[in-house]
Amino acid sequence: MVKPSFAPRKGGDVKPQREKVRTFCRMCFGRCGLLVTVEGERVIKVEGDPESPLSKGELCPKGAALPQILYHPDRLRYPQRREGERGKGEWVSISWDEALTTIAQRLNSFKRDFGPESVVIGLGDPKGLELAFAQRFASAFGTPNVATPGHICHMPRDLASAFTFGSPCLGDNQNLPSCIVVWGSNMLQTHDASITRSVLRSALNNGAKLIVIDPQKTALASRAELWIKPRPGSDGSLALGVMKVMIEENLCDENFVANWTTGFDRLREHIKNYPLDVVEEITWVPREQIAEAARLYAQIKPATIQWGNALDHTSNSFQTCRAISILRAISGNVDIPGGDIMPSPIPITRPGHFMLLREFPRKLEKMIGGEFKLAARSAFIPRQSVIKAILEAEPYPVKAALLIGTNPLLTYPNAKETYDALMKLEFLVVSELFMTPTAELADIVLPAATNFEFDEVGPYPSLYLLAYPKIVEPPGECWSDMRMINELAKRVGLEEYFWADERDALDLILQPTGLSFEEFKKEGILQAERKYRKYEESGFRTPSGKVEIYSQQLEELGYSPLPIYNEPPETPYSSPELAREYPLVLTNAKEPCFCHSAHRNIPRLRRIAPEPRAQLNPETAARLGLKDGDWVYIETKRGRIRQRLSLNGELDPRVVVVAFGWWFPEKGASQLYGWAEANVNILTESAPPYEPALGSVNLRGILCKVSKA
Ligand code: SF4
């Protein structure tokens, strides 16, 4: 047994029979530290690393299943070219040379005939450097169209913090909070929070008060002092209600508000537009609970708000996150030990520089979805805008897409529309680990390498950087996405912006640290120095130097300078007519054993959740003549899907929780893996209204009905 180490395994050395290598998981934002047991050339076991500062030994079922993922017999091993019709499952293996030559020729011909913007690059959840490489490629190639999940994942929260504080705002992992609000995050199961689970557990064991805001009674909600179950999608209204109580009961931190914020008086006036009886009615949260939450949060310090992905999923996303950011400020919990802190940036190459955004500034007028100014300024476009552009050839025709680690048929809203758009594309390339419903529609599929199979750093951009050393060879001819993009760039004539070897980019990112990648591998992690109350020395990094409750910047961009809530369409309050036919309110949840739409083909994980399950209150089920275990249809005005019914007495009787991301690899290519049978995005809408700054769509809180299948 070799002592766990970040040190690289030297090529050519005689390897010990068995060794443990320390690294990190790159499958989700948890970035858990791992101890990987390697025997010969094979990973045989993955355990949580108790010494990891990020996860302290935690490991979810997906991390433990990594050996099954790596050595799954269905891993794509060679580039494939489609032979027959789209979606018929007829493929031939080709060389990388042929694949890249074909892709380069097609992309260059679209660029010549229709402009570079006719080519779109689409990405999924960023894992390592594939987003940075794809952005660099897009800049140099000339397309402003990089579609990411940013508008429904992280960017509403990140940008709300940026406009309010001038920097990101996260929970403190070094000092324990005395009060924790977990809002729209099932953080014990799907890691999307900024404090680690071990900090959460320590704080609770230390007696911290816990408030959980979630329509579902999660494991964490069971431990909460106060569990609030709002109507799905109404969190923005609830945040304004909590704010109203804090202001009207004088629960704010007067010193901090007076010295370090701008616009509080305007907020005090503005909040009068949100009477508590209306908030109570539309959120379904009794006003006593709203007041209790406000008092607990405001009066126990230090307090942190851990917000989750659910808040990104409505047309109120950004304004909801602005409201919560302001709660953090007026409660006086900003940048204090155990509160919500402003981490300093780490000294690495700035992402915008790496992505060549200065050399090739994105032309907003050429960008699909350029009207979403905050998305455009962050160099991404909302995904539904791409789909509409493909279908309607507006603002111009889109001819080709390069999709990297993303499965739009399952993850984009309004899946039928997405299917039509993908079928209409003249040329589609997908880079993936396995065949997926989306990959089956491609012209060329590229085999991607994954965890442990190549040298990388990540996440990037981020507030910390991790080393992911190569531990084993990938199977067949799998390549990392950064290698694929680097080599493709050379084929399309962009070699001056890329590298002889893609790993040279790692040194560029690390350049300001003075470390090479080989040296950084021994460190493993780069984190900023922790300092509290930095604003007392240098102010906040906003134009005013203070926390901007009233945002002049947003006003100048044409967005509300104070947080607002607009009732989305298709709710019981905005569409009472529709609610007569579709009387239930839909939301969705991810199972802890799957990442988004991935992993349904991994036996160890599928055993944990063999079927998609829709949850309903027993009272509602009885009224509809349904019992636990029945197959049921869940239907909106766009279509219906089928999932297995699971009764849940803790759910509001008006709510349905549907499992997210389901398809059935076992059904095979001939049925396109049953992509539409249980797919929640058959039910969701891609039409306006969108969140005006970012383009977020309404994925939660829409009207539906349930019946026996
Ligand atoms: S997938 Fe699991 S093991 Fe991997 S980072 Fe996320 S929580 Fe950690």
C-alpha cells in the first residue's frame, strides 16, 4: 500500500500491484475528495477522502460507482459516424482523423456560407475545462452562441450576488453558523450548497437552528426547527414576505444597514407593495411561519442561507436571488465568521482571458438571445433560445451544433420542440461517455474520457482550483473534451490560439501561481486566504463601494433595481381557468443516485432507483382513485408522461413531485431509449415570459393533472 498522495504515477515505472491515489470527483459541484484504489491499470475502488477539506470523507453513491461507470461495457470507445437515418441506431466506427476532418470541413463550410454564428456549441453542467476550451474555440471561430444551463443553474444566484455585493457570496466553511437556512436545496443528497455537509452536520450537532424551505420533507427538513413548504415556484414572494417582516419589526442590523448599504429607504417603501396576506395566499405559507422564519434568521447570528438550484427555475429567478442576497445584507451576516462570506479570488489566469473574450468580444447583436443582457455579458445563451432559432431560423439560420456532455432531449424545456430542432439541424456532433437519446440523433458521436483518465484542473471559473491527475488510461480511443476541442481547433485553422498539447493549457491557467501542473498536482488544491469583514478595509466591489440594495446598474440595464415578484403564467393564480382542467402544481426532484439525466445504465445506481417515481399526497391519490405503486400519467397542456406513483403524506395535497431526467437505456436505440415516456421536460414550457435578464424559464410550479395509466 502506498501512502495516499497527489504525486503523479510516473509513466514507465514498474507500478506497485495496488496503490491508492488521492484526487477529486468531477461529476458534480460537491467535488468530493477521493481515495482511488488502482490495481495494475484498473480502478477497483473509490472511497471518500477523510482529509479532503471539501468533503471530509463524504461520498455519494455516484462517486462509489465510478469503477462501474469507467468499465461499463457500453462506454463509447471510438468515434462513430451515423450510417442510416437519424435515430435508427446505425453507426460505424471511424478514426479520430476522419471524425475531426469531417467536422472541421462541415463547420468551415457553414462558416463560409452562413457565418460563424450558424454554428452553436452546447454544454452541460461544467465538470472541468471543457467549458473554458469551448468558449475559447467559440471566440476564435467567431460564433457568439455558446448554450449552457447557466440561466437555470447557478447564474441567477451568482449574478444576484455580483450585483448586490460586487462578488460571490457563499457560506463559511471555517466557522460554524448558529442558524442555517436551507432554501430550495436538498443538500444532503444533491450537492448544490456552499457549506460542506460536514460543516452542516457539525453546526447542527453544535445546536445551530435550522430552517428548511422546500415543498418536500427532505431528510434535513425532518431535523429542522422550522420546515416551510411553499408552493413550488413562489420563493420570490416568500423572500419578500420575510424581508417585509424584518423591516417592519425592526429586525435588521441597523449599523450594517446604515454604514454599508445603499437604498434601504427605497426598499422600505417598495416592500409595502407586498402585503403579507397576499404573500400568504400565493406562497401557501401561513404568515405566522413567515414571521417566525424572519425572526429566527434575523436574531440568531451568525446565520447563513444555503440556496439551491430550485431557485434558478422560474422566470423570477434572478429577482428571487436578489431578494435573498438583500436578506443576507440587512441581517448583518455578510462576511462574518460563520455567516455568508465574500471569498477572495484565487491567483489564476482570469477565465475571460483564457476564453479570448477581450481579443474577440461577443457581439450582442449577433448573439441568439442577446436580449438577455446578463446572460450575454456572461458569454452564454439560454438553451431554449437556441431551439427556437433552429426551428424558426430567427434571427438567422442555425446549421450545426457541437454538444459536449449534454443531453438536451432530457434536459431542455419542452422536449418535443427540442426533438424537432435537433432533427432539423444539418449537422450535429455529440461528445459523450455513452450513447444517449440525444447522441442517437447525431451525425458524429465522439467518445469522451472521464474521471481519472486525463490530467486536468477545475472547476474553472471557480473560487478554488483542484488538480485531477490522470490515474489510468481511458478505454479504446476516448479523449478528454479539452483534447478534442484542441485538435478540432487545429483542423479548422485556429492553431495559433491553441496548443501543441492541450495539457499546456493547464500551465497557462496556473501561470499566476508560479506553479506548473506537475507541481500543482502535489498540492492538489488552491484556495483563497480567508479574511473576514474585508469591506471595512476596501469597501464592497460595487460602484458605490457598499451593498447595493437599490441597484443603479440594474436600472441602467433596464431591469428592476429593487427585487420584485411577478406571478408566472400557468399557476392557480395567474391562470384560474386552466387550473380547472389542470388542478395540481408540478415540481420535480433529482434522485441522489443520478446526475441529471446520466447513470440510468449503471446497475449499482439503478438498483437504488429502478423506476421513475411521481409523488402525491395520499388524500389526493384517494380522490383520484389511485394507490401506491400504480403507474400514473402526469399531464400538462404540452403532453403527458408516465411514472410510478409513490404516496407521500408530507406533501401538500395540491402538489405533484415528478422524478427528473428519466430515460431507459435498456429500451435500445430502436425506441430512442424511451426518451419521451417519463421525461419531465415533455411537460415543461419553453415559451415566454422568461426572466428578462437571464432567460430563465418556468420549470416549477406549472399546472398539471394526474390520472391512472
Ligand atoms: S457526484 Fe457524489 S461523490 Fe461526486 S462530487 Fe458529487 S456528491 Fe461528491
